[in-house]
Amino acid sequence: MKKITKETYLSWYENMFFWRKFEDKLAAVYIQQKVRGFLHLYNGQEAVLAGSLHAMDLSKDKMITAYRNHVQPIGMGVDPKKVMAELYGKKTGTSMGLGGSMHIFSKEHRFYGGHGIVGGQIPLGAGIAFGDKYHGSDAVTLCYFGDGAARQGSLHETFNLSMLWKLPVVFICENNGYAMGTSVERTSNNPDIWKLGLGYEMPAEPVDGMDPVKVARAVDQAISRARKGKGPTFLEMKTYRYRGHSMSDAQHYRTKDEVEEYRKIDPISQVKKILLDKKYVTKADIEKIDSRVKEKVKECEKFAEDSPFPDKNLLYDAVYEQKDYPFLKHKL
């Protein structure tokens, strides 16, 4: 695995803090109705992404996830201005405003979505990995899903074929404790989700998803195994989300005290503490980073605000190949 150095911790802190503030800004503009529809925020789960990216080869490895997907493409190299513009429904967005919050996508940066169907990305992740194996690439696909999606039947079909064909894919369950508002304990006879892999003799283990170092080590081992042609791995990242399932979630299923307990192991605070304790930076340095991040978020907001909405004809151009739209009764 690549060494975890002072620069690594600095990068982790700035990136995770930016992801957090980016999501906070989206929450604020959602309340102002500048972003519409559903909005699922990543606050609290940043260590899973930070550690994973450290283990990946971003020149070839791929990523696919569910609808809590705003910051992952940013980590993969997508311009955050375009991500925010997509949430605003603007022409300058990653999908020209047609995808919105749940469907961020970038072929250029090997980020294959954002999927609104619960668990729908699991077989797709295996399919991407199958394509790489078929074409002789040593790229590895990281396929993320939540604890709720682990109850989908497609997971079992995908696990079986992935092991049978030794596909280069790493399945990562981001277990934040709740499938929407239902706790894991209420949906499963065995709350250890990672054990689902054992029935297929797939290497599987639980990982502390609040610590980017532990995430990086586990993902690195899984990627290495896949790249050597030994097949998939299943990792259950034990993490936590500080906000609701979506912006409409009243969070009656948990207490404020529970949330505050998890805030004590906030991944951003943990990395910040290491930076200060090891004297890698001073408090003044941290303040400079924080200021830089906040300014970057403002730039994203301004870009999204100033960008134009797409022309209405784009809605049909993205659906119909035939230019005279033969299936429409009323012409535009």
C-alpha cells in the first residue's frame, strides 16, 4: 500500500472537510428550493471515500455507488462546480442538468453513477468488472451500497457469479446503521452484514469506516487481490451518517444523544487531531485550509447560480435518436 504520510493526512483533512462543507451548502440551498427532488447527504461517511481513494489507481480503477453520490465523483477528479451545477439542474452540470442529485456520472473519470434503484448498482458493478476482465484490463471496480441494499436478492446473484468468474470487483457495504429509518437489527437475523460473503466463500470482513487508515488498508488488500485475478472481496464499512436519510427525514428513529456519540469519532476531527498531535501543522495552518475550503464551496455555488438552465429540447434529444420525434402527439 502507498505510504500514509504527512501529505496524506493533509490531503485527507482538506478533502473530507471540503466534502462536508459541499454537502452542508447543498442542504442550505435545498431549503431555499434551489435544489429540488431528493437529496441524500454524505456527512459522517467521508473516511470510507478518503481511504478508498488512497488505495485506488485513479488512472484506471472505477467506481459505482448508490444515490448518496455527490462527493465520490469529486474524489475521482470531477470538477465540483459541475457536480453542484448538476444538482441545480443546470446546463453546465455533469449530465447537463438531466441527472440531478441521484445520478451524477462521469465516463471520463470512471465514475459510473449514482443509482436511484436500491441495490441496482450491485450487478452493474460486477458487469463493469466483467468488461475489464473480458478485455484483459487489470483495472478494479469498487462497488458501494448501503445496509438496506444488502437485503436485495440481486446481491446474492451477483456474489455468486462474481466468485464463479473471479471478477475484479470490491463490494463495499457502507453500513451507517439505518436503511432509511429502519435499523439493521430490525431487518436482519444476523446484523453482521459482512458474513453474507461467506456463503459464497468470498473473502469478507468488517472495517472501521470512521478511520481512513483502516479503510485504506482493507481496500488496498482487496484491490491487490482482485488485480492478481483472485476475484472479489466484500467489505462491510461500519460508519454513520449525521444527517437524515434524505432532507425530508425527521429522524424519529434515533436520539440526538446517539448522533452526538458518533460525532466524538468524526473522521474529520480524528484526522485533524493527528495533524496537530504530530505537529504536522499548527492551528493557524488548519484555519488557512478551512478558509480555502469555504472559498472553494462559494465558487461552486456561484458557478451553479450563474449557469443557464438547459434548453427544453434537450429533454427530447437525450431520449429520441430520430429527430422528428415520431412518438410525440404534439410537436414542440
